[in-house]
Amino acid sequence: MRSQVVPRKLILRSLAHIGIGAITILWVLPILWMLMSAFRDPGEPFYTGILPSHFTLVNFRKVLSNPIAVRSFRNSFVVAASAAAVDLVIASLAAYGFSRFRFPGHKGLQVMLLVVRLFPGVLLAITLFQVAGFLNVYDTHIPLILANALLNLPFATWNLRTTFEMLPIELEEAAWLDGATRIGGIRRILLPLMAPGLAATGAFVFLLSWNEYLFAVSFIRSPEKQLITATIAANIGQYNIDFTALIATAMLASLPLLAVFLLIQRYIVSGLGVGAIRG
Amino acid sequence: MFGKIAPGASAREELPKRRWPRINPGYLFIAPAVLLMTLLAVYPTFRGVNLSLLRTIKRTRETSYVGFANYTAMLADPIFRKAFKQTLLFSGFSSLGHIVLGFILALVMNAALNRRFMSMCRAVILLPWALSPIVVAIITQLWVYPLTSPITRVLRALGLSAEFAPLARTGSALWTLTAINVWQFTPFYMLMILAGLQTIDPGLYDAAKVDGASLVQRIRYVTIPHVREALLTSALFDLVTTAAYFDLIWVTTQGGPVRSTEVLATYTYRLAFWNMDWNRAATAGMILLVLCIATSAVVVVQMQRE
């Protein structure tokens, strides 16, 4: 009896694993296709084969020697890194406040974060556009940085709050007994322990800000200040597109982030869930 | 006030202490976040409300207060109604796809016994979600353009010469965008649901098995009741997020052909940044905001009740 049951279970198990693997590969097939096509010879039309007949780096050379593309990458980097830095400071303070203190309005402010998380981007673009014109910062990166920081603030706060709550208050109390101030305790005791959480949160805010398109296309007019998403999108609609160069640009704009994403994804789940809305 | 000092306590000691009202230090930590939200969300919203109550004469740039006239005019506008209906269709079916497919994927992933293999597949399947909508738009464009589309090639190889241009037809464009949205975001909901599934005590399944429950019955009576709250909450938040979805639709179809993929977000954007009709754009944006807040209020009230 036993010898019959075990192989059947084994077969079922391996079938399940093969099934999951197949679904996974099918799901990311379009991305694999994009990665392959970035190495396609620009002279080889797509209808000659789904996969390129040989691989070449000429597309990447073309993109990296295009000053507009290179500048767009740099602008995107500046905006995304600044938004991540702003959020790390503001959100870690807020997360600490929410996790260590109870005060009137605790719940109300959580709901406010939630509303910000669900705020329609297009309405924000309109109203911030008005304010940016009023403050004379239109066509600069400042409104972009602030808008991205605002939109990702809820995620960053929730994610860091969970990280703070995993560290017992006793750690801090020990530091206070040794004469540390509250800020000193946070800086010397908590922050080093939170390094992975902070890095992952910052990296994810960076990723979302890098990927953002609506604000990038609304707040910037000058081509030399354009972010990479807006630059790519402006190329999509054109008639004689250099397909392979466009794909190579897209790949350069996404591959480094996908790699980082694979490293950090396990650390960001707690900030994503709506379960993060607690008292 | 001074009379209240307890006998025996010296006034010199007591007074300086009470000069500053004691603030809960929690507020100091939250203050920067509140400041950012007030300056960038609360204040602009009030400006938005104000804009939506005005009308501007284009030639003279004169503005006048018109009350809710922009709202009544907009609700009667057939294009607005079309966009509204399509928003509900797009976000409704996208969310349905996310939750149903995400639940199935999460069940399958949760059943995989090899943890390392499962977490590897989970990470890889999440990749589309980490892509910029602009990159997804490029892939989309190349997959629906006959000269570059691998799908056209496969169809030809199968002897089907049917022309494959789903974004160019009014009947299929919105459904194609829905499918792409489902492709990109289902893994995210899978992740959320999977996190819920992993909190279920495996002993419950064993107990149900001993009682003779079939696989379907175990899912129906053990799994679903445990994650139902999480599923409903995710679905409502999903509806709200997808209702405001803009990037992919704008970059691929710009609401066309013949407005067949026009949703509230693209409609609002066009009014604002193409027609520079800020009053009507703010009106449309406020309607979208009310729709989003009303839907999420249902969730918040539900969570308070728990």
C-alpha cells in the first residue's frame, strides 16, 4: 500500500511544481521577449522571426550616445533619489511617532494617509500644476520630487512603522538609562537595526518615482529637463520609430530596477497591504 | 490659578514647569508628514474645489462664480457619461480579474511544498508589476502592431490570417487594456492574498481532511472564510486605484479610437492639459475624487466595525 501512495504523491508534487514554473514563465514571456529584442539587429525586421537571429549591442551603443536619452536618465535619477530621500526622513519620523505614541488624532491621521494613498493622480496633477505656476516652480524638478514624495509617503510610513514595531521598546529604554536622548536612541540603536528595512523602503520609493509618468509629462516642458518615462513615451507615437533602440532604452530604464526589486521585494510587503491601516 | 497650588509645594518650583503646554511628542514626529500632506494634498484640493465652481471666459480670461453649474453641465455631457461608464467597466473587470486570478495563483503557490521554489516563482511573477507603465506601453504597442507583433506571427503560422489589431477597434480596445492591466497587477494581488493564506493554521486543513472534506470543500469552508475580509478590502481598494488609472491608457490609445477607451482620468487630463479648460478639468477631477473617497469610505467604515 505504502509503496503505491508515495510515488503517486511524488508525481503530483512534481506536476504541481512544473505547473507553477510554467505559469511563471508564461506570465513574464512579454518581458523576456523585450529583453531579447533589445539585442536585435536594427536591420533585421521583426516579421522575420520572433527571436533575433543574432545578438548585437548596437542598440545600447545608440542609446548611450544619444545626449537626450542620457540626460533623461540623469534627470530621472535625480528626481527619484530626491523623492526617496525626502520620504525616508519624513516617513521614518512619522512611522516612529505612530508606533511609539498614542495621541488624539492618531486614527484620523492614519485615515488621512489612506486618503492620500487613494488620491486620483490626475486631480493632483491639475491642482499641483496650478500651485506650481503660482509659486513659479513650473518646469523645474521640485514639484516632481514633492509630488512623488507625497504619493509614496503612505507606503513608506506603513512599511517603516512595521519595522519599528518589530524592535522592542526595551532597546530604547536601555539607551535612555545610559543617558541617551530620544533622538540619540533612535539614531544609535534603532536605525542601524532597521538598515535593511530603510534601504528597501527607499529603493521602492525610488522605483515607483522612476516609473512615474503622469507628473513627469505634466510639470516639465523643456526637453533637457524631461524624465526618461516622458522621453520614451514621446517616442512611442512617432512614425518612423527605431523599434530596437526604443526597446533598448526601455530595457535600460527597467532592468536595473527589476534587479533591485528582486532583492528588496520580501521587505516591502507590510507597507503595501491595506492591512497596514491600524489604530 | 495660583490658588490651586497644593499646600506645601513651592510656587517657585511649580510655575516655570507649566509655562509651556505639554505637547504629546508624537505630534512632533508626525508634523513633517502632516505638513507635506497639507501643503500638497489638502490645500490644492481646496483650490481644486474653488476652480470647479468658477467659469473662465477664454478670450478675456475673466472668471465668474457659477456655483454647481459646471457639475450639472458635466453630468449631462454624453462624453463624460461614456467615460464614466467605461471607467466603471475598466476598473470593475480589472479588479475582478486581479482578485479571481490572484486568488487562484496564490492557492497554487501556497500548495507548492518546496519553499525556495515557491519564493523564486513568486519573485519572478511579480516583475511585471515593477515595470513602468511606459515600458508596458512599448511592449503593448509592439505586440499589437502587425509588423512587429509576435502574436501576428503565431497566428500566421497557425494558418489564421485574421488581422490582429485589438487596440485599433472600438469593440475590443477597452477589453485589451483591461487584459493588460490584469496581466500587470494580478501578481501584486496574488502577493497580498498569499500573505493572508500563509496565516491560516495548516492544522485546520488536516482537521477538515480527517472529516472527509474534499479539496473544493476545504477551499470553500476553510480558506475562503479566512481571507474573505482581506479579499473584499483588497477588491475595493483595487477598484479605487484602477478607477484613476491613467498612464498606460494615455500612452497607448489616448482614449481612442472614437473615445472607446476614454476613462475619467484621460477625460480629465485632456480637459486640463490639452484644452486648458481648468474649470471643467477640476470639476471632472473632483467627481473622480468623490467616487474614490465614497468607495474607500465603505472600506474604512467596514474596518472600524471589525
